[in-house]
Amino acid sequence: MTLLVPLEPSTSSAPGPSFLRHSKSPDTDLEAVVKAIIKAKRIVVICGAGISVQAGIPAFRSPEGLFKSVKGDNLVSGKDLFDASVFTSEHSTSLFCQMIAQLSELSKAAEPTTFHRLLRTLDDSGKLLRVYTQNIDSIERKCGLSFGIPAFKDRYKGKYRLNSKLSSAQILPRCVPLHGTLELVHCQLCNHSFPLEDHLPSLTQGLPPQCPECTMSDQCRELAGKRSRGVGRLRPSVVLYNEVHRDGEDVGEIIREDSTGSSTGKGRSVADLLLVVGTSLRVLGTKRMVREFAKAVHGRRPSSCPSPADPSAIKTVYLNLEFPVPARDWNGVFDVWLRGDAQEFAVLLDQEIRRRQCLTQRKRRAKEGSSYDEQSQAREKECQVSLSRLSILRTCLQRNCIFAYQLVTRRNFVKEIHSQ
Ligand SMILES: [Zn+2]
């Protein structure tokens, strides 16, 4: 059973799959979800294009914008440009290079969204175990999360294990890119990697760059009178449909660590809540991964399962405008479907986290019996502003008010409050 909690009132009356139960009290259930996330200690977030759209990165399957401007007559969708078959013709390879160059420029210019900043807040408060991103824009790195995929196999002589002196939290980056990034290109012949930035002019012209490593090696062979082995072409280090992930085994190892713990049991710190956001879950590998995490966190739920509105019962949350299809594949996977925009929910959750932090500080100060100096009073005032802000934002969301977006940053909000 999945509880459907709308973030905004909707006119949609689509019945949906039989296992969806519509919330009778959305406000109460929304509070329960917020509480569940705040009470969790090791949250795993699996995210997709939905969290980066507001940063100006086009959605993968968007019929408009970037893909429309570069696709040729024989390519019908943005998805075609992300298929391994793109390298089978010079024409499609050229279009792919141009599209990657444009995406790279957009990613460089992109600023973290409210949801990205929420990830940082969760990390700062010690609640974030891992973010698995399907996005290739690396915006998570810009908001300060450690980022990348460690090479387990190379580092530990072929054995997949963590260094026993360090915990997994010290070794593993907070954010793992599932489909590569726009930061690197690699040679299709010798596999060497290079910064994409260095080859941007060539990609912009639709020309796959020649590999500097192969070129140098070939020149040396020529001087030594040996025959040429050829020079490879560089390609962006993003994972395409229908091809094997170069770091797939390393990513798989991190997923195993986070879902079931290390084989030695040392430093056991597995996920206790799964938040899936801004993705339609159509990629097979991601579907499998979501199921794996859902099974793991549900397995650790208290045996005496309380009512669905109880935060301790909520272990898996899906946050997206649409439910993934085919819906039958997701029966029993998500406890709650928050139907709405990721950024709107991020505003609510961020405010609630800050409000609680403020209250905790107040309680601590009261316990210590310390007198309120000017700084304390200023913090107190800020807390009151936060409380007002949360209340206004919730009203905005309930009224489907587009100006909620304008109240995102603290400074802007304080200006809004003072101008009223
Ligand atoms: Zn090469």
C-alpha cells in the first residue's frame, strides 16, 4: 500500500493503481513524512533530472529545448542521443558531441537548486548517508557534497573491501554519480581520461577529439620504427543506454555497503530511509537499485507496524509529479508518494529542519541557564522569522501560489516579511 499525499490540491481525478491510497488528511500525513525524514539517521537519496530542471538543465526526455535544436531527422528523441548506437555513424556522433558541449556549458553556469541545498543541509546535520544521482551535471559537488566513485578494486588489489582503519563514511564520497559526469572524456582505444573542458572547442564543432595519449604513443612508435597502433577518439565519460558502466562494479559495491552493510560487519552504517526524487525510474539499473534499498529499509522496520501516518512506519518516500510506469512494478515499494514538485518540498523540509535546530538551541540555552546576550536575541529573532516563513510557505503551497518560489532564500524572505 502506498499513501498518496499531494503537495498541492489537484484537479486530477485519475484513479491510479489499486495499491494507492489517497490521503484523507494531507496536512497531517505531510507532517508525518517530514518528521520521518528528520528523525532518520542515514538517509539515502536517489535523484534524477527533476531536481536540476530549475537550475536550467533540460530534462532528459524533454521534447523542447536543447535536444530539439540538435537532433537530426533520423533521431526522434533526446533518448536516441544517449544510446550507445550514437557512435555508429559520423552524423549522430557529431550531434552527440555538440549536445554534450551545450550541456557542459549549461552545467557550468548552473547554480544549485533549493533541493540541492537541502541535500547539503541534511549532510551538515549528519543525516545523509548517500546521494545517488542519475544527473551528469555535477551540481551536487557545487553545493559542497563530496563527489565521485572510489576505485575499490585498484586500491585494494582486486578485493572489494574498505580499509579497516577507516569507516566507509571517511572513504566514500557523499554523492555517487550513477551515469558519469560532463567533467571528463576518455579514449575509446586506450581508456585514458582527460578533462572535458580542454576539448570543449572540438566538441562544440561536433568533432570527437583525437586522444593525446594515443598520439604521443604513436609518435614514439614511429620514431622507434614500429608500426602504428592507431589513435583513439575521445568520448564524454557519461553512461549511455545499452552500454556497460565503466565503474559499475565500484558503484555496486557502494550500494551493497549502504543497503546491507559491509561483509565484515565493521562500521556498519546502512540506510534507514530511502527518498527517491525527480526521476521517472525508467532506467533498469536504477529500478533494481531502488527495489534493493526499499527491501533493505523495510526489513529494518519495527515488527509491530504502526499506522501509516506514524513517522516510524515511513521508510520509503517517492517525490515526483507523476507515479512511475508501469505502476504495478512499484506495488509495495514506496510507503508514501508525495505528488508534487521537488523544490517545493525542499523549501518545507529545509524550514522545518532549521526551525527544529533553533528550538534545540533555545532549549539548550534554557538548560544552561545562560543569559541572553545580543547574539542570542538575534538568533531568537531569526527563529521566529523561520516559523513565520514556514507557515506562509505552506499557505502558498496550499493555494498553489507560484510566488512560493520567490521566497526561497533567507534574505529574500526577510525582505518580503519586512515589506509587508
Ligand atoms: Zn587513447
